Amino acid sequence: MCNSQDFSKLICKRTWVTFFFVPVFPYESDWSLQCPQCAGERPLNGEEVAKAKRLQKLTAQFLARKISSFDYELQGRKILS
């Protein structure tokens, strides 16, 4: 990934069990972060996925102006530590 400061996108790619080409249920999920500038992806492990989901919710609150930039930074640091 490049050194972009933009918010990365959380991506989930699922592999499905199919029955006569109809998806029945997912059996594998691969999570990654995607850069909006270069479209590069960085794979995530289980713990990183949990943190990324919490950061995604926090970022949505910040972008919707439901929390201040101070609270965003403070809560973000707690998630990442």
C-alpha cells in the first residue's frame, strides 16, 4: 500500500459452498484493508479484524460529526493499544 493518509476501506471476501451453482453458506472469510488511492490491499488476521471493525464504527461516528476530533483520537488510541 502507498503512504496515503485517507481512510482505508475494510473488505471481506467470502468463499461459499454451492449447490448446483447456488451459494448455500460461506465457509471462508478473508479480511483486508484497501487503500482508496492505489487500491492496494493489506490482509488482516483475527485480532486486526476486530480492531478494524471497531475503528470503522468510530470513524463513521466521526465523519457523521457525532463525536469530536479529540474524542475520535482518544478512542482510536484506546482501540489500537
